[in-house]
Amino acid sequence: MWLSIQAGAFIFGLRIVDITLYTLRLMMVSRSRKGLAAIFAFCQSIIFVVAIRAVLTNLDDPYIIFGYIAGFATGLVVGMSLESRLAIGYTHLRIYSAGRGSQICERLRTEGYGVTEIAGRGKDGMVTLLNCDVLRRDTDKVAGLVENIDPHSFISSEAVRTTTKGFWHI
């Protein structure tokens, strides 16, 4: 029984690494990072083959089956957490401000960020739309700067897949 528990723990660990790599690989694919995606896929495949072989040769062992299942779920959470901490890539921010768009724009430019300012009309009148692409790791910082100037501003964000030219805060 002790050997069975150890084998289940080993499979659990393999699946955590496997699914963490899978999650990171998906993030690299969505950000057009082909080289990293290929490396993650290669490593993930090796680990998967080892894990699935152990499971298929021991289908009657509940510890191994449980290790496989629990490792999958845990690996997903670990992968998401790791990817969030790495914050690879860029985020496009759309900032809508009813009265303080110019102030926000000035502050972001002072901080070194490129901003495009556009006048628009919202439900309640004129607004300023600011477009700003930032490194993902700077997203919260930029949102905080905006919030300090205009707590009623609306900010939406989306992942940027690829970029060319332009001004980038580094």
C-alpha cells in the first residue's frame, strides 16, 4: 500500500507539472510566442506520456487514479497563478473619463506611457477615450494612476496578441 501511495503522489506531481506547462503553453500560443510554446509542448508531452503510462498499467489502483485527477486540477491552478505572476505580454487599456481625460493623459505621459486621446460622446455627454498599451505587469499601476485622478473613470482591458512599432514604456 505504501508503494501505491508513493506512486499516486508521483503521478500527482507529474500532472501538476504537465498541466502547468499546458496552461503556460496556451498563454504563449495566444501571445504568438512560438518558441516558448514549442518548448513547453515538448516537455509537457514527455511528462504526459510517463504519467498516462503509469495510470493505464495500474487502472485498479485508486491512489494512482486519484493522483492523476487531483494533479490535473492542481496543475491548472498552479499554471494560472504562475502565468499571472509572470505577466508576459501587453495589455490594451481603454480609459473613458467624463471630465479628467486630459489630466489622466498628461499623468500617463509623464510616467512614460504612450497614450492616444480621442474625444467622444457617451450616454451623459462628452467623454475622453484614452488608448494605452502597457506591459501586463504595469496594468494595475496604470489603473491606479487613472483611479487616483478620476475615480469614476471606466477602464476596459484586453490582451494584445502582437505589436509593431509605436511608443513603448520600458
